[in-house]
Amino acid sequence: MSKLSRILGYALLIAVLPLVLQAQMGQGRGNGQGQGNNAANKAKQMNRMFDVNTVSTFEGVITEVVIDSSRNRNMTGIHLMVKTGDVVKEVHVGPVTFLNNQEMTFEEGDTIEITGSAVTLNSKDFVIAKSLNKGGKALQLRDDTGKPVWSGMMKKGKQNRNN
């Protein structure tokens, strides 16, 4: 599958998924108040959870690419299920709006090296990715303190929507 068709596929999924989720949850058209707050709070919580003391690097094979859609399209994220040994780890990569502008794509069967912080939330273990290496290409997602490289981009997008 070409890079362009993958990007178009992700874009279509991003456009349609919120409508499907809205219909499944029985929500009609509303004023949208509070929707961005939930997504923003989730992102802030994730940033606070990044623990420099639990950062490690591991390699594995992608078994599934998951699009995690919140109510706010700018916070729709990509998670990877990565098999390393006998264990499958859930890896939180970053928002689709950021990742669509990067040269790295993700498919089942890809071998990938991940550096990230192992965390637990509500008895669920996952990894918050700091950087990825795949096929000789590197993708930096967070700085050494865990701050996302897209954080300034998301703020600009929010300001532009409100104008």
C-alpha cells in the first residue's frame, strides 16, 4: 500500500469515525461544550504520567494499529500493539494530526524499535512513546522530560479554530 493511500485512509477514518461514535453514543447535534476539555485533560494527564525513571528501549513487531478517537479530532491518537517476545505492549504514539505530517507510517508486521516510558493507569499497562525507529528512520515524539514535540502545534490549531 502506498504512503498516499495510507494517509488518505487515515484522513477518511478521522473524518468518519467521530460521526459513527457520536451516533453510537446517541448524541445528536449539540453545542459541543466540554468536548475539547475532556480530550485536553486526557492529553495533559498523559504528559504528567511520562516518567523519565521508567524509560527503556525495546524492539518488536506491530500486531495492530489502533486509532483511538476522542471527541476532539485533534486528540485522535495512534496506538500500536507491539509484540516483543511473548508479551504484547500497547504503545501510545501521538495524535494523528501530527503523525500524518511525518514520513514514518505503521502497518501490521512492521518491526519497530520504541523508546518510551512504561506507565500504569487504572490497572492497565502501556508505554508512552518518546521516539521510534523503523527501517533506518527515526521519529522523535517527546523531549527528554516527556514534553510532546507537537504541543506547540496543537495550541496553534486550537487558537485558529477559535478565531
